[in-house]
Amino acid sequence: MARRGRPQKRKIIHEQPRIDLFSPKGRPGPPDEIKITLEEYESIRLHDHLRMCQTDAAGMMGISQQSFSRIVRAAHEKISDAIVNAKVLNIKGGNFVNKRSLELVKKLRRKR
């Protein structure tokens, strides 16, 4: 079955996470898992870690400020759930393109 609606735009990711799995200690039994996408990771990195305003961070990711706000809000909800409820936080997947790959493609197009 074909997807309906507008196709999702690929977000530009500037930096991959060094570690993609965070696990709590001290809780008996296997913990539940929360997954965040690389776009959500990048939004947290730009907005919370680098203290960029949403407009500038959205521009760096190649999306609107409204989309950025939605992504960062979802990331905050997932991360807080993982911390409060002692769940594993797994960073993977999403709809993105790496900044280095994007620059390489642009250089190749210019040479044609």
C-alpha cells in the first residue's frame, strides 16, 4: 500500500552520536527501551547542547522552525521518559542525510 500525503523531507545531520545506546544501572530485570531518531538527537545537540535558537538550528537542518520545534519537543518527551522511568535510550534510524554526503553530492554536480 502506497503512503499517502506529502513525502517527508530529509533532515541534514551534521554530527553522528559517538554513543548510540544509553542504559540505566541499578534497576532489576531488563529495562524497557526508548528509541530516538538521529534527527531528534541532532535537534537536542543543536538546541540544548550548542544553545542555538530554533530558527538557526532549523536552518542548519534544512527544515522549518515549526518542524524543528516538533522534533525537539518529541525528543524531550522521549529522553525524559527514559530518565524518569529508567529505560534504555537507543539512538538510530530516521529520515536524514549526512552533511558531508550532501556536500560531496553538490561538488560532483558542479563538476558536470
